[in-house]
Amino acid sequence: MSVAPPLAEPDIALEVERSPAGHFHLHLLRLIQRLVDNLFTSFPPGRLESLLAEYPFLHGYRQQLQGWTLDGSLQTFEDTYEHHLPLRALQQELALPAGAVDLLIAAGLIEEDIQFGALFAALQQPLEARHPCLGILSWLLGPDGPGQSVVGVAETLAGHGLLELERENGGVRLEWTLRIPLPVWDALRGEHAPRAGRHLRFQPAVSFPTMAELILPEEVRHQVAHLPEMVAAGHVDTLVIRGMTGVGRRTTLGAIARSLGRDLLLYEANEQNDEARRLLGPLATLTGALPVIRLQAGPGETVQLNRLPGYTGTVGVTMGRTGGIDGRAMDNALTFLLPPPDRAQRARFWQASGLPLARVEAELVQERYLLTGGRIIRVATAANNAMLLDGRSQAAADDVRQAMRAANRQALETLATPLEAVPGWSHLVVSERVASELAVLEARCRGRERLLDHVGPAFKHTLNRGVRALFSGPSGTGKTLAARTLAGVLQMDVYRVDLASVVNKYIGETEKNLNKLFTYAEELDIILLLDEGDSLMTRRTDVRGANDRYANLETNFLLQRLESYEGIILITTNAAQRIDDAFTRRLDVVVDFTLPDAAERRLLWQLHLPPGHAIEESFLDMVVDRCKLSGGQIRNSALHASLLALRHHRPAGALALDAALQREYRKAGLPYPLPPLGQEG
């Protein structure tokens, strides 16, 4: 039946295709047949003639549908059609009362033929509505309509999310008008758009891998292999897949849905009362899709998850590693935690990405970047585009690193600041003891994944891929430079945490921000630098008030999050005595930076003074011996001396360096240890 212009004769198709659309068409014709027959039998002859004169399309329906046995046609259709039918699924899975489908189609009849809107408006006067009200449908559906009251059936359908009751006239229930959400109506007709509404979208089964193609740890793969039959048998109400973003949470649910011949219907928000959330259940039933809810919960938060109205099967849930879930939907739930991929699984992801890397480059990338599968696919796509823009047929490890850097900046720029990595240890002047500890830290970072296979059984459940290090010492001793240098030698990005964007005066917000930051850093595999971290890691105090209690909660959260952290985090402080001892026990490496001795100061001056300077050796010896400065102060002094020399268009000499040193001592509020040479600048 085509949509007709107002007052036009209906054009009814006598043959229907064997499809969900054809099945709906038969239901629609049966409903129209019943409505029209009841109109013709209910109206007195004079009034009927007047009605037909104003709405001649009714006579056309009467003539074309008269004598059809549509109930038998529907029964034959359903008996011989083995695939999913939306209306049949509604009746079977929701056990709808008799006549509910007719009431549902009648409520949306105006969507098929707008002439019924004018008819309803005329019959319902003085009620101004083109959609039917409960009273008019109670009359038009006739004695063969719903077995119980129309009001009861309508409220049942509304409870399932299939129908909306507009109660414009308060308690006059028969004047409530009925509407069907458009995505529900489309699904009834056997159609659906990729996006069914805000936060709600369909993903076809073929877009997911098969169960055999899933890239998962062997132990998890063995368990997941049994899930399709459990879901099909209804043994699980809620299937929760947890883990980092990109480890394959949604992909695993998609593979399960594919094995059952079902699409995925994904809801991507946390809002309990969102309109799209209310449509999730009925749309899943109508389309046969597996509904999946993506939940997000911060540390200490619990999300309420109730059963979906209009749906009786298994619901999939994806969630990070923090937060909890409670509610009736968790009465019969099964939870899986997907770990990040190991090297072998990462190799399969890189291979699946199709990025053309040479064997040596591929092995380097697989070993160096501990990314999740989802991140690998996105990074490989960006690296492939960079390769094509350069006109090359083979990608390089640097393409991968640049693609990662671009992705990192997008995700982290509001929470942390990228620092420039320093390419080698030669620029860092520290004592032999500090250099030795830094070498241990570098080795630990390089072997953080392989180490898991070379430790005793006591470490099985207590060791992860994370590396936690503390750099303590006075300001200017090279802590930040050491972090940048470590990033350079590991060829990783380093980001310094902006504490102003993380710390929040509102209770619980600091923990949420820190968890978000740590989660991003783990997933992106960067080095995280928590500068002046003692402000967050202070010793816990006796609780004497609300402020003490909440401060201790922040400390406790950070302790737990550091222990579970799977990336590289460096914490710097110049007040190590303020840090809680519990943090120290959780650190893998502690490096105590000290002020440089005379030999180190000489090397620092040599590295920072410009080539071709005119500073006498004797004066430089005196500076090295008497000016016991930190590396940062030496850097500042050398830079200012170079500036003074530039202003006077001559090489930096003793006078310029003397003026720069005096300036640095004034800044520090310390007496100048050298005799004045003169004045310059």
C-alpha cells in the first residue's frame, strides 16, 4: 500500500513479499479491514453517507478488502517463514495480550496513510488530535479488539516502551492520545536506520569477526567460546565485559552476536532516563539485535542497571576496570575481564591492520608499543595514510610513532602537557650512583612485559606491566630532564600532569580526574610525569574533621591506582619526607638526585656555555669551585650570559658570566661568593 494524498482512493497491493515488511503489510491490512468494517456497521445510514462523502477513501478500502481472509493469510505466512519477524517476536517474547498488535498498529496508522489523521480528528471532536485516542480506538476496534480493556493493553504497551500515552486531559483516560516512537514504527515495518536515535546505533553482524577470529588470551578464548550457546539458551541475563578501551570488549560481544545471527544495538551513554535508553529494549526485540550498553563509572561509583523494558533476552555491557554495577539486571550476570594484549596478540593485531611494515620494523613496533588492539588499528590507519601521502609503499616505525603522537595529543591535551624528549643520556650530568639507578629504571621499562614470564610464582597475581619510579631531590638537579631523557632513549612520548586541571575542590572529582588521566596514559602507552607529586601523596593524618577524611580518601585511591597502573609513571618531588611510606613501598625505583659536585659542575658549564666563549679558565675554575649551584641554576646563568654577549655583539666573557651569576644568586636570596669583577648589562 502506498502513502496516498488526502482524500485519494487507496492503492492496495494484493500480493505481499515474504519478508518482515510483507508480514507487517498483512497485519496493517487486517487492522484497516477491521476499522472500516466497524465504521460501516456502527454508523446510521444517513450519517454513514455523510462520512463517506467527506472521506471517500474509506469506501475504497471497504471495496478492496471485502471478503479477504487475512487471519488465515497471516497464519500461513508465519507457519512457513522461519526468519525473524518483528511482530511475531513481540507477541512471543513479551507475551502480549490479545489485540495488542492491532492497537499498536492503529496508534501509528497515520504514519502509513495520513487520511486517517483527518478522520480521527473529525471523529474525536472537540478533542484536537490527529493521532487516535483511547476512546476512539476502543470503539473502532470493536468487539473483536483487545480481550481486556483498551486502557490496560495500552498501558502494557507503554510499559514495554512501544507506545507513548499523551495525557493532555489529566484523568480522562479515554482522551489520552497514542503515539509510537518513529524508530519503533520503522522496526515494526521491518526497517531500521543505522542510528536509531541519540546515543543509539545498530552495527551489522558482518562488521565483527567470527568467534574463531577473536584475538584473545587462550584462557579467555576458551571461556568465551561457550557464551553463544549460553546466551541462546537464556542462561545469562547480563553479560559484562570489562577492561581497557580497545581490548575488544564490544568486539567480543559483536562476535557472540554474529555467531547467533544477530546484529548489535549499541547504547553509548550513562543516562538512565534518556529516550534512546528507553527504546533499547523494544528495538532489540523488534530487530532481533543484541542490546549492548556502554557504562562508565569512576572509582567508588556504582551504576544502577535495571532490566530493559520490552526485552527478555541477554543484555551485553561494556565497562572499564573501575566502578561497580548494581540493580536487578545483575541478579543473573556473568563478568569477564579482558587483559591488554601480550606481544603475540599485538603481532596479530598489527598483521590484521594491513600496515606494510618490514619484518625488523614490525618486530620493533610490536615490542616497543604496548597498545590495545583497538589503538593498534587506529594508529595503523593513520600511519598508512602518512605513508601514502609520502608516496611510499612501505611504512616505517617512525610513521607509527608520529601517528601515536597525534592520537596522544588529542586524548591528553586537556589533562597533561607534552614534553620534548631528549635523545640520549649524554646530556644528563648526574653522579655515578644516580646514573646507575637510571640504568636500572631503563632496563625495567624495556623489560616490563618480558619480566612477567621470568619471576617466581609468588608474583603471579601481584605483578603487572606497570613501572613506578620516584625522582627526589632539590630543584634544578635534573629530575625533569631525566624523565625527558628516559622518554628519548625508550622512544616514547612523555606528558607532564597539569595538577591544576586534575585537583578539584569538590569531593570525589580529583579521583575521577586522576583515574581518567591514568586510564588514558595506560591505553596510549606513554610516560606520565607527575611533577611535584608530593602534593597528592602526602602522609595520611588522623581524622579530626571532614577535610582530613576526604584527603585520606584521595591518598588511598592514589595508592590503589598506582598499584594497578600498567604504564610508566615518574613522580618528582623536592620534599620526599612528606610522601606517605605506603607510596614508597609501591615504587619500583627510587632515584635520589643530589646537587652536583665540582666535577659535575664543570661538565655542566662545558655543556651549557656557548662554543667560542671568551671566559678565562682561571675565572671558570673559581666559578666551579665556589659557586655550588644546581644544574638548573647553571643552565639559567649560562643562558643569561649568552644573552648579554648577544646584546653587546661579542663572545661571552667573564663580565657577562659574573653578571649572570649575581642575578641568579639574587633570585635565590643568597650572598654572592665571588669578588665583583665589574658591571655589564
